[in-house]
Amino acid sequence: MFGIVSYGAYIPYYRLGWDEIARAWGGTAPKGEKAVANYDEDSTTMGVEAAINCLGPVDRKEIDGLYFATTTAPYREKQSSSLMAAALDLREDILTSDFTNSLRAGTIAIKTALDVIKAGSAGKILVVSADCRIGAPKSQFERLFGDGAAAFLLGSDNAAVSLEGSHSISSEFMDVWRTGDDAFPRSWEERFIITEGYLKIIRRCVSGMMNTYHLNPDDFARVVLYGPDPGSHANAARSLGFDLKGQVQPPLFASVGNTGAAFSLMMFVSALEEAKAGDRILLAGYGDGCDAHVLKVNENIEDIKDRRGVNYHLSLRRALPGYDKYAGFRNLIAKEVGAGASRATFLPWLWRDRKQILSLHGSRCNGCGTISFPIQRVCEHCLKKDAFEEVRLSDKKGRVFTFNVDNLAPGAESPVVITIVDLEGGGRLRCEMTDCDPGEVKIGLDVELTFRKMHDARGIHHYFWKSRPLR
Amino acid sequence: MESIRDKVAIIGMGCTKFGERWDKSANDLIIEAAYEAYEDAGIEPTDIQAAWAGTLQTGSSGVSLAAPLKLKNIPVTRVENMCATGTEALRNALFAVACKAYDLVLVVGFEKLKDLGYAVLGGGYEHPVFNTGYSTPGTYALAATRYFEAYGATKETLAKIAVKNHHNGILHPKAHFRREITVEQAMKAPIIGWPLGLFDCCPRTDGAAAAIICRKEDVRKYKRQDDYILVKGMGIAAGTATGKSRTDYDYLHFDENLSASAQAYEQAGIDNPLNELDLAIVHDCFTITELIIYGDLGFCAADKSKDYVDDGVFTMEGDLPVNTDGGLKAFGHPQGASGLRMVYEVYNQLLGRAGPRQLKSPKLGLTHNLGGAPGVEVLACVGIFGL
């Protein structure tokens, strides 16, 4: 049976307390926090994390397509899904596509992928959604928005969740938008965009779906609704006849924030983490219209409960010490331009080394088995020339052999922690460490590798892998 | 393979005051060092038949030396081998003289770092991604972290090396820093790259040093007195730059040091460097580097280097004084000049010209010049000089 084969999610390690935002701008705030992408994360790196978490043991060579849904792609002209496919070390002969410009892009991508699989033109498609929207400083959006990602592997066989039906409407209702030049989303009077827009449109779509498929509110074990804010989300659920306590998937407003195109999908991951065979779930995405998907869970769900989803990441968190740190991460404040801040770059070099840089391929000598990164054409140990195969190192765990905490090295954040990591199965990687407190780094620390943005040069975002303490 | 031992003599040397020479250009420094060497050797500039220029980033060809000195249309070659550039320039020159391609040649190493502001990193043709977050202190700190773990050395061990070198630097009028520091000061200094603090790092310095060399049998053609020194051995080893990718590299030693010193000791006929050498001027770009060098060059077992430091073996009064001129730490480190500055100290000590630093009748001295950083790219030069 076709449908959802696996799921995964990602929430960045850092959280900004609502009280810290209030401290910066005045006023008071209820208890809550938002997930904040580290300075070296963007929608593509978070998406790669969610995808890795979703894939688990799946052979990456089986993936026939990657769809990426976001409103915050790092480039306006240049695909994100091709970058992510490279980071995930997927095959070259696959279809990659970006679903952008709509908060509904995530549920649209899932529907499209399932239709493609149903039509028989792909066996397995990875749908990833991530967003890193910046609310204007001091605005309501600043507190409401959070960063995160979700990923689903959709396949023609062995589905754990199948699609029973789907209903979509398209609407040219403008509630939140950004032109190409806007750093922050714009909006209109809240009374208008909520009462005339969100509440009416989501009601029309969900009730349309229930009419089409002869379903009642009671037929759903779980209801996942996009919501722009906690109050509107609850109003929408109540007005559709859903039970807020027992039925409606709690939104992540006070723990993660509204993660844009990924928001409903992250809630959906939360729902699947608790789901059991036989459960029917409603997944409704909103933005420029609405999608209402009806999904049915089967017994295969038990096989994928070990995936890193929302629960795993909610427990892994560190509070940022203050708003200024967040403002620095998102480049909301100008910083000193230090020595070495502007790096040279060379596109032919990035292209030649793409397998090493993005897929973290090293060499394994056919003669003596030595694994090296970067790839060595002449083996360090047995001196055999050009007798190696490429091996992916990005999915290896490792251990810190030595490290330093560098106050001098150029970097967007100081200090820079450099680690020499010995990888399980062989090979050694010199890389920066991220998502860490410099004080926790020590010889012997267990780490895993994470795909991150390194720096920008000539308008090119440079990505590579870093180590991160295994938690 | 024939040894270089006793074939080539250094008959004149010069060295500028090292430091922040805001009012002097690279050309000024070259002229200052070269003319001191001319005078010391007792030769005319027009006697020079060929020359070697050693600079890492202050010039790009032999013309950078020919132009200020008006070496008119003779062979002048610029060499570069990272921070070991100075010794590398000397090495190329002395092999050319030994094989009788030339009889009398000039070597000048120079660097004008203080015009550059903060270290210029990341501007050149380097991998666009792999070595982000690089700093030289940070990369040596990777070795310090391991050394502490493996051999029980501490920040205090490193501080004692800095204190020693600062103390020696006071005794040299041309040193960059000439002030005493305390162990406590060194240990409490701001951290540059943990565990290395400010006093664990050598400074960026302007300076130039020069040597004039000829074959041993020709010394009398140019000099009246016997005030020259002989090259006894010269080793160099370039590593494969794979320490950061090889799991069997321990960050506790440099293979390049072992090889370069073995080559030089064999040529010079040295079996026990601690007993046979009278002084050693080594590449203390960081205090941890000097600590590692003690073991690599066979002055002591690597795991005992901390005890040797505690016992004062490498102080001016110890069994083997190391960095009697203050080393890179106090004398400063203009990369192209440093290797020749090291030879300048051995030269002055062996000829009894070291003033307040003078050791008691030394006969054999060593210079050790290192380029690169652990695990990244490493290149070591070891020279042995005697009477």
C-alpha cells in the first residue's frame, strides 16, 4: 500500500524565552519559548537534519525524488532541493523540486508526491519542509515564529500511513506576505486576516473534505490544523466541532513557535509519534487556500517509532542567554568585520570537490583499507595510487581526539571550537564543532556530524559538515 | 650520498633590530642586514656571485632582494618554505656553494609583517570550505590539549618556557621583547586558543637577517681572522599533510622533526644531542612547540620533557641552553628572517660575540626551523653548526 513510509523532524538546539524578548523590548510575556536556528543553520540545513532523521536505515540509493517545501530558501534563484539531495548523498538520476512561496507548501508537496507515486512514476520520494522566518523585531511575529523542519518518506509499498482522501481549495486571500525585498513578513489588520481569512477558509476546506468523504468530526482520532496563533487555532478547531482536549493535536506555539511551511507537518509528526494502527488523522495546511488530507495509520507505524521526531528534539534544548544572542544569529545587528571575514572562493573547486564537501565522501584504500578525508589519491599507508572507493562519512559517529577553543580564528561566532574527530569504522575529520558550550568539549567526547552553513563569499552560501556533541 | 659536513663556511652575518619597525620598509630592513653582513665578512657587495632571498609574503621573486641591494644581473632566487623559509634559503645557497656553482654568495631572509595589520587569513588560493576556523595558535593548541592529556604537562610547564625565553631576550639588544615576565602572568594571560594564552604565542615582527657563505678552503681569500663557523649538518623534511586525516597521528610529535634531525645528526656525527650540543635555537612559535621539540630532537624522552623543564635543563645555566637569544617568543618572528636569525645566534655564540648571553666556549650549536602546523602542513629544517 502506498503512503507514508517514515517520518522525522528537527528542532534547533537553542530556544529563546518569551521573557527574553520582553526584556529586550519592554512589557511582559506569558511563559513560553521559541526554537531558534543556530547562526550556522538555515532552512536547507534543518531540512537535511529532518531528512536524515526520517531516513534512518533506509538505503538512500532507493530515493527517486526530493521535494523541499519552504518560504525561506537561501537563494531566490537556485534550487535548494538539489543542495539537500547532495548533502543526503542521493542518486543523481532523481527529480528534485522546491515548493516555495506558500505557507501551505508542505501539505502541497506531500499531496503532489503521493500523486506521483500513485501514478507510478516514482517509487520513493522524500518530502522535506523547513522554515526559518524572521519576525520583525518587536513585532508580534517575532514571538510567534519559530524554526524547525519535518520530513516524510513516501513510498509505493509498506506504508505506515496511507492517504484516504484529500480536498484542497485555492484562495487569493492575502494575510501574510513578503516581496522579494522584504526582510520580514508583512500583514494586515488582525481582525480582517483571521475572521475573514483563516477561520473561513480552513472551515470551508475541512467541512468540504468531510462532505466529500462522508466523515464526521468524531471519525478522526487526531486533528492537525495549521494555526497562525494559539487563539485562532483553537477557534478554528472548536468551530469545526473538534474536541480541543481529546482530539486536536496540541500546537507547538509555546515550545517551538510557528514554523511556517513546516508547522502543520511538525505537528503531524507529533501526532504520528503517539498514533496507533487504525487511527484516522486529519492534516490541514493553510496559506493561499487550504489542504485537508485524510490519513489512516496502520500497524507498520510501530516499526518507525524509533525515528528522531518532535519529542526527541523537544527534550534537547538550551536556552539562549539573551535576545542579543538571537539578534546576532539572525544578523539583526551589525557586527565588527574582523580579520579574515571575507574569504576567497572558487566555484570550480567547490564543483570538483562537491562529493567531499556536501556528501562528505572520503576514500577507502582498496589495498589496505585506510579511510581518509579528504580523499587521498595516493594512500598514506600503502602508497597505492588511485585504488580506492568513495565512502560516505556523514552518517558516522565519532569521538573527539583533540580540540581547541579558538578566540583568534575568524568566524561568525567566537570562540570557534575546532575538533579532530576519529570516526567509527575509521577515518579522521578536522571540523568545527557546533551546538556546544565550549566548556563541555573534552577529549573522548562522543559526537555526530551535522550539515551546516559555514560562511558566505561572493553571494555563495558555503556548506560543510560540523561535529556536535552526541546527546 | 655525501655529507655537507665541513664543506661550507659562514663568514659574515647581519641581523636587524627585530620589532615593530613602523618607520622602516622591507627594503630598509634588507639593506640593514646585508650591509652588516658585508662588513662582518669584509667583502664588497660586488664580490657576491649569487644570492637567495627568503620571504614568505613580503616579496615574490629574486628581484625583491636584487632591487634594494643593486645586485646587478646576477642569479638571485626567491625561496619559500613556510616559516622555515630562512633556513631553506640558506640550505639552497650552501649546496650551490658546496658543488662549486658559485664561490661567494649572499642569503637574506626578511619579512615586513607589521604593515599588514591583523593576520591576513583567508584571502588566498585555499580550499573554499575545508579549513574554516583556522588559526595557527588554535592548531598548535590541538597538540597542547593532547600533550596535557598524555604526558601530564600543564599550563605551568608552558609558562616556564615563556618565562625562560623572555628572560633570555632581555640579554639581546636586537630582540623584539625585552622584558621579564612571571609564571603567574603567563598563566593568567588572555586565552588565544585554549589552552594557549597570550604568552604562549610568538609575536608578529618586522626583521631581516643575512649570511655570507663560501667554501671552507676559500675562507682565507676573504677573511683575515678565523672568525667563521662551519656547516656540520643540514636536514629537511616535508610531511604529507595528512595528520588531520590519519587516525594514527598522535599530535604529540612531528615526524618531520624526527626525520630532519636524524639527517642532520648523521651528517654531523652526533649520537647524543643533549651531551654533544652546546646550545640549540629552536622554533618556539608557541611554547608547546618548544616542549614538543625537546622530545623530537632527542634532548629528552617526550614523556619526560615536563620534568626537564622543571629541572631547568634548557635555561642559560642548564645542560643544554635553548633559545639563548629569546627565541621566536622574545626575539620575534618575521618568518623569512627567523631561520637566519637562529643561525646568527649560534654564529655569535660560537665566535664568542654574544655579550651578556655568552655561554662558556661553545663548540657546537643547532638551529631548528619549523613550518606549518600540526596535522596540517609541516616542514622541518635542522642545521648543525660548529667551529
